[in-house]
Amino acid sequence: MLERLWKSFQGTRLGRSIFRVGLPRSNFERAQAAISSFFLHVQPAKVNRRALKFRTTLGLGLISLYLFLILIVTGVLLMFYYVPSTTRAYQDMKDLEFVVTAGLVLRNMHRWAAHLMVLSVGMHLCRVFYTAAYKPPREFNWVLGVCLFLMTLALSFTGYLLPWDQLAFWAITVGTNIAGYAPVIGKKLQFMFLGGHVVGESALIRFYVLHVVALPGLAILFIAVHLWRVRKDGGLASPLEPRVRQEDLEPAQLPLTKTYGLMELARGTTPMVGIKPEDEVFAWPNLVFRELLLFLATVAVVLVLSIAFNAPLEEMANPVHPPNPAKAPWYFLGLQELVSYSAFWGGVIVPALIVFALLLLPYLDSKPRGVGLWFSRERKLALTVFTLCLVTAVVLTVIGTVFRGPNWSFIVPWKPAPVATEGH
């Protein structure tokens, strides 16, 4: 019945003007649908079977994108009920909890999606490193990915202040103080972000504008270029990609290198070499349905977490009564732990060296060894160094989260604190 109605509608002039291709039934129609559709043309007409396997990428790139879309939708809805003012912000949070229908779930979804996006983008960055997918011709896309990770941290950090409770106020105070440790420009950057010397009305407005306009717009631009480069750089890195030298080509193949390039000749995607049908399948429906399923799973996880666990909301921000200890957001607690040992080295030198090392990595390690393979034995040194840095960051974060108490002293979380008694 539905199929007959669809055919009848598609046969009308209105239907033909909207849908250029109907439901695909053959391989030719599947390729035509992918090319003609506004939503599907970003997909290749065909994909390698290996790219469809979950263990190849763990779906982390798509999960990050879906979480970003959830953040945009929930963020826009939250903007209808939020005023970036120190006199209104906290009360608006209370209204979302007790007055607005489903407001608490909406805020919880935004909060959980933000935390999960920090995790997923970080894990996606690690996945690309562990499979050597940053090597030529994907160097610049790795740089874009590092920039997107930094933007994700900035998006979450700027949104942290908006509830205007004690947790948000003092977390941002600690975070901006860490930025102030940078030599020469540190205090100027801190003043620029806060609009003064303390976290107040000016800081709230600036963080709000950064969170809802500047950073999302910049992130959308970088995501678009990032996805475009994935297509232009040959899709996912594959261990089966052969490397072809120009001197190894037949004389009849040399003119094709000007049009298709050596990598295309190696993959067998030129008209001369042909495509191996057993290695590739059509993106519709094989890839599209998997992407849809992963999207539904991502939304389901965020929704379940939002129903089961509420986003924290402490007392209204009070500059006079700081908590002890005052902690930065969890993703900056490792940095705060380093700062507790040395403000200059921990807050400036170490993070700057890490960022520069990540940006320069694909240009320093460009040999085609272990591309597309998890934990390749050919990259033992690089894997060891990266893993040690990653474990150190996780350990420092755990220490800052669990083992730091009043006055930033070490505590044992499972040992009950001594009960103070009055003297007689």
C-alpha cells in the first residue's frame, strides 16, 4: 500500500521535482541515489567492506558527530529558558528542574552529551594514532582533528559556567587562573576571558557568547572540512593500501598518474585497473543503515543516562565562600594536578609541548609503517611513548578527582575521615 502511494506521488510533477531518484532497486540506482541525494552525496557511492566493521574505527568519529548534533539541538532548546545574567541564570536552572516540562531531562541530556563528547573525541584521537591513520596523505586532517579536540574542551569549559552555581563558579575560577600562568600574555588572556579580574557578569556573558555562537560556528566549519578531507584523502586508512612507485608502472599507465595519481592506481579505482567487486559494497543501504543504527544507539545512551543521573546543581555562586578544595572541570584536573607541583611547568610548558607534538606528529612520522593496523609492531617506540603519556594523563586526572582533599592534600577516599570532637 505504502509502496503504491510512493510510486503514485513520485509519478506526479511535484514528486519528480523533489525526488530525482526513487527507492533504489539495482546497483545502478543505488549509486545514482547516493550521487543525486543532498543528504547522501557526502557518502561515497561504494565503501570497502572493512570500513563497515565496528572494530575498524569503533564508530568514535560518528559518535562524536552525533553527540555534537545532540548538543546543538538541546542547546537551542535550553536557550529559550535561559538568560545569561548573574541575577537570572541560577533561577533559570531551578525553573528547568521544577517548572519547565521535561526541562530537567533536557538539561541532563545536554550535560551528558558534553561529557561524552569530550571522551569520544579524545578516544577518536587515540584510535587514529593507534592505527597510524595520521600518516600521508592524511596529515592535515590529523591537524584538524587535534584542533577539534581543543575546541571540544573549550566548548565544554565555556558551558561549565552557565548554571552559575558554586561548582561552576569555582571551577571556572580555577581554570582561568591556570591560563593566567602563561608568561607575558597569561594575565592578559585571563582578563580578556573574564572581562575583568574576577568571575562576574562580564565573564558570564562572554562565556555564553563563546559557547553558543563563536565556538559552535568554528566547530561546524572545522567538522565540515574534516569530513570533506576524509573523502578526499581516500577514506579510512587501510593496511591493504599498496604503495606504488612511478618507476614500477607500465608505460601505458604513466599518463593516468596525472589524472588519478599513484594512490588511485594502487587501489585499482581507475578505469584501467578496475574495482574489485568483492572488496566493496554500495553505501546505500549498507553504510547508511549502520550510521542510522549508531545514531539511535547514541541517542538512547544519552537519554538513559539523563533519566538515571541528574546534572549537578549546587548552591548559587558565592564569591565569598569558596569550596575546599576548589577543583577545575574533570577534564582539566590532570592539568590542575600538574600545576600543584609547578605553575609554570605544569600549567604552561607541559601542555604546550603536548599540543605542539600532536600537531607536528604526522610530519615527523611520515613513513608508511603500520598504517591501518591496530598496535602495529613496526611502531613500538611511538606506541610506547604515546601510551605512557596517555596513562600519565589518566593517572593525574584520577588523583585530582579522587585523592585530593582540603587544601589539595592527599586523602584516602575509602578511609572515613576522623570525627572532630570538642574538648572538655
